[in-house]
Amino acid sequence: MDGHHRIIVEFENQADFVKCHDSEEHAKLHGTAVTYMESPPSPNMYNVLAG
């Protein structure tokens, strides 16, 4: 392991991603999580071409 951690979260669409990030639960978790990070997370969006 390289000492770094990654989290992959899959959403049905970008609207659901935004809805999640606007939630009270996310704000609470994010407030704690960033204290363990050297820099804030940077989300990446991908489109699934085949499922």
C-alpha cells in the first residue's frame, strides 16, 4: 500500500451526487473526514459505457 486511501462512490446520475453532497449527513461526515486529509478531495465523474 502507498499509505493513501481512496473511496469510490457510485451514483445513478450527477443530480444524485449533488443531492448527497447537500445533505446534513454528508456535511457532518465531511467535517470529520477532512481533518484526516492533507488536501480536500477532488471528485471525478465517469460515464459507464457498458454495464
